[in-house]
Amino acid sequence: MKRSMLAIAVALAAPQALANDDVKSDDMEHIQILSHYDKLRTEAGSATLLSEEQLAEFEYDDIHRILASVPGVNIREEDGYGLRPNIGFRGVTPERSKKITIMEDGVLIGPAPYSAPAAYYFPVTTRMTAVEVFKGPAAIKHGPQSVAGALNLVTRAVPEFSEGAIDLAMGSDGYTKAHAYFGSVVNNVGFLLEGVNLQADGFKDLDGGTDTGFEKNDLLAKFNYKLQQGEFEHTFGLKLSYADELSNETYLGLTDADFDATPYRRYAASQPDNMDTKHSQVMFSHHLKYQDVSLTSRVYRNDYERAWLKLDGVTNTEATLPEILANPQDEEYQRLYHVLSGVEDSIPFSGRPNFLSMGTNDREYFSQGMQVDGTAKFKLAGYDNTLSFGVRFHEDEIERKHFKETYGMKDGSAFNLGLDKVYTSQNTENTKAWSVYLEDKVTIDALTLGLGIRGELMDMAYQDTVNADDWQDKTTRIWLPGMSGFYQLSEDSGILFGVHQGFSPASPQQSVDIEIEKSTNYEFGGRFNDGVTQLEVVSFFNDYSNLKESCGQSNCGALEVGKEFNGGEAHVYGLEAQFSQRYPLNLQIDIPYGFVYTYTKGEFKNDRYTNFAQWGHVKSGDELPYLPEHQASFNIGVSAPDWRVSLAVKYVGSMSEAAGRSWDSSTDPNAPNGSYDLVLEGKEVSAITTVDLSAVYELGKYGQVYAKVDNLLDETKIVSRRPYGARPGKPRQFTLGYKYSF
């Protein structure tokens, strides 16, 4: 009992990657198995595991909060619940997590990772049993987004014996959670059935009094069959999943003055806003194990559809929503602001009416493919080698069917005028891609050296479905080499190093003027682990030959959606540090604690005029937007056989909302013809510190009860002003839950 409690205590304290190279046939969902908390890790590259025990510590549903204890992660909050995450690694834009490779059980899970990588779908983290983060050379096996790294979400494995559990919780703002699973083996066929329902009334007060919450459902079924043929071990698997979401979410925020007065208010103009999504997955898998060779094959298909009705603008004016909310008292914008806030009607006593332009971005996606990943261990010239290899054929597609409708504002209520829909964007983007990787790790005395290469071979197509003459085909072939190493200084310490090339593709619609994003990435650091103290410090430097950005409504508003921009040369560099220990207070009680710190600096290295909403006119030395220079988290707990209390403190430094400045060719002789008004020039998101608290009490054979408080100090600050005004994070939320396992 004491030994198991110590293991759990360390797991809760140490958000570190603890890896060996053994892959078990019943854990195909993991990219690699991460274990051995009491041993020095000797793999090169930065990798982090958040185990099932860690995920259960604070019972988070929000991937933003889950990743708070992982070094090198930069996040932009949006809705407070993490419904649409914005995640970046090592300084890449966090916008819709489009610059990281997101996987579930080792398979690409984004709606269209190549053609439209903005991840509007994200799996429900409540049903995950592990989260794996790979950065630097450790991410060479994963793509297409390979500048920053990869995130793998691991679902529950089919159990070898009958087991199940229920998890019920309720909390502030109408929050409820119902989560249950059951699995068993019948006649050598294993199965797992799992379901989750999450819902809340929302924490914002919408003018007019209607709901601002959400409801998410997630269903999972897994089946496997194991077969032993001599020395060959086979595992055949089938995975079926379905998820849906209805959320009354909006992009409309507040003026700074209104935020200061009532930060959780929502304007009347956002009353109709609603997101409706459905996602399904089918995956067949086969795992073969023969002596020191393992091979995993997967065939998969993901379908996703969404319709997001949301405010785009106001009619009969050239003013944009960001301009209105940034200058609500100006004579030009005052009436428009009053229409948005429901103070004035759309039709005035005199003058032109100002109706609400509501856009439904209706989209359908699919992604499908076949992939094979393998490892082989062998000796060559007397040295131990581990060869990893993989090949994948992937196809994905996005079909846009965007349209606008006109709503009116009357007595503080928004209503549909019943006019015909006006279709705006109707097009299809498709990508067919072959991906291959090969990496060999050889151990020469105290040195483990890895050499690898990744190839991405893409054929992309764009077609406007209304204008047959508006189309484009393009082909991209790119090879990305990498090298990594680990030198063991002693039984408890060693140094790691690596260099690799990463890239991010341009979408099929973009012209050849839009370059791919490409960088050369370096890392160097060290580790120490004596079984009691774990320490890892890693420095990194990403040298971009071209930094690329794209406009979506979440970061640019309704203007120039889908357009991409070249940012030219840029440097991102920083330091990641993580430390953990456990202190045995007595034979029954342990105190695990850990500290994580990230320093990141991102700079443009050229002068450039752009129409991108976060850049404008940038000069060499300008800092990248939405990138905090300092982040830190501290976790401490008290763990006993029958109870546990944990505290997490997270600090995120200030972030600028725009990198450059406005420009106008009439006043700047060096500027190209035209002008660009950077609405959020000089604005920043202030630093914020949040504190979360959780407690668990074991009831023996009757299960356990848990309680938690997110944002214990009830910090209320602006987390973003994009795309339309200031928005808050989640206020203090209390949750009480009960778990029972059988």
C-alpha cells in the first residue's frame, strides 16, 4: 500500500516525460509507453506524459487547464470552458491549435489536418486516460504540423478483465457531468463501452436572459481480439466513436468599459449565436509483435460537420465590429454600439436602418487514411539499434457552405427578418498526402544518437462550387531531416541535444506567393533523476525562414477569412524547466510538489507591411503577439491512504494583441499603395494568476467523493479581445462529484 501511494504521489507531482522504448500490444493508443518515475530517462527530445492519475487529480474537462503544467505550451483562452482550444508549443500561434499535430490514439483527429488545420473539433478530455506531448526532435514521427510538436490523446484501453466505473458531478452555473464505462472479455473478444455527457448553463449573463451554456455528448465503443500463433502475437481492434455539441457560444465580446463594469455580460446582438456539431470515427487496427519487432496498422475515417450561427457585422455601415467596440463613444460608432447592446432598435426614427448580419459557417469535413508504424531492435557492429519507421496515406477535405441572414434588433431582442439567405463562401479544399518517416537510435557506450527523416508528399486541390473557373491544383514535396542525442553523465544525470527541420503547409486555396512555413529547430538541455528529485531543463531555438499566418473568424473577424500571409524570417527561443520532489511526512502521509517554468521570446527578423489583423506593419525586433514571455506553475499536495488535497497555481505573463502598427501609404512613403488600420495596436492581455484546489476522500468499497474549486481566487481579467471585444475567463466554479469503480 505504501509503495503504491508513493507511486501515485510522484505521478501527481511530476508532469515529466518518463519514457522507455517498450511498446505493449495492449497499449497501441500510446505513441510510446512512458513510465519508470524512479529512473533517469535516456531518450533524446522533449516528451511529456500526463498520466491517468494526474488527469484525475483536478478532474479537468478543459485541455487548457490540463496542459498548464506542461513546459513550453502557450495558450489563448476563449470561452472559459475550453470548448474550442487554442494551443501552441514553443511560441507558434495558438489560434485554433492549427500549428500542432493533434492525434487521438496515434491517429490524426483534426477535421482536416492538411486542408484546413484549424481544430474546431477537439475530443472530450474527460474520457482520456493519458495525454502525451512531443516537442523538438521527439516530434519527427508526427505531422503534418512539425515546427512545434504533437499532442496525442489516449483513450481507455479494452480491459483484460471485467471492470467499469461511474463518475457523477455537479457544480456552479448548472454544471453537470455523467461519465460511465464498462469493459470485459467474452470468448477471447474484449469490449469497452463508454459514454460522457457534459453540460452547463454558462457563466455569462446574456441581455434578454437566455442560456449561454453548452451540452456535449461523447460515446465510445472498442472491441479487440487477441491471437497467439507461435511467437507471433496479434491484436485486432475496432474503434467506433460519436460526439456532438450544442453550445450557445459567440465571438462577440465587450467594450473595455463594459468589461470593467460587468465582465460576464453578453450583448443582446449575440442572442441567436449557436454552434451545432457532430463527429464520428471508425478505426480498424492490427498490432503484430514478433520478438523485437512490432508493427501497428490502422485504417481510419473521421467525419465532422458544424453549423455556427454568429454575428458578423452591422449593415449599412463600413464600420467593423472591432472598430465599433474599440471606439463606442465616437459619433461614428455610438449608434451602432447601441444596436449591438440592444439599447436602440435596428430601425431608427429617422435615417438608415442598421440590421444585424448573422453568418452561419456551415461546413462538412472528412479525413481518412491508412498508416503503418513499426519498431525493430537489433545489433549492428556490436551496438544496440532501435529502428522506428512509418508510412501513411491520408486524405482530407473541407466543404464550405457559408451563408448570411439578416436579423433585426427590437426592444432588446434579436430576431430573424425572414429574408432569403445570401451565400458567401461555397468551395471545397482537398488534400491527398503520403507521409513517411525513418529514425534509427543507436547506443554507443553512454551516448544514444538518433538520426531520422520525415517526408511529406502532398497533392492539393481547391474548387469554388459556384464559379467553375475558380480552381487550383498544387503539389508540395518536402523532406525534413533531424538528429537527436542523449549522453549519460552518470546513473542519475545526462544531457540531451537535437536539431530538426519543421514545416507547416499552406492551404490548397492559397496562391504560390504564400510560402510554406519552415524552420530549423534546435534544443539542448539536461536531466537529473535520483529517484527522489526529478529535474529537466531544456533550451530551444526555432529559426524560421518564413513564418506564416492565416485568417479565421476567431482571429481576424469576418474580413479576409481563409487568407494566409507571409511573415518572413523570425526567431523564437526560450527555456523550459520542470522540477519535482516528494517529501514523506510520515509513514502514512506524503507531500508531492512540483514546479514548471517557461521562458519564451519571439521576434520578427525583417520589416514587412501586411494586412494581417495581428501584424500590420512589423519591423525587425517586434515581438510575436499572444506569446507570454514568462509562464510558471506550482503544484503541491498532501496525500494519505484515504484522502488527498491538491493545490495548483498558474501564472501567465502579459501578451500583446498586435505585433506591429497601422500603416498608410499617404503618410509612409515606403508603404505599398493602400493602408491598414490595426485596431488593437498597443493593446495587451494582462498577466493573470489562477489557483485551483481539489480534494478526494476514499470511501473504501463504496467509491470516492471529490470536490474542487477552479479559479479559487475568482480572478476576473480579459483573456482576449479577438475577434470582437473583451472576453473573460471562467469565474470561480465549485464542483462536487462521486466515483464508483467495480
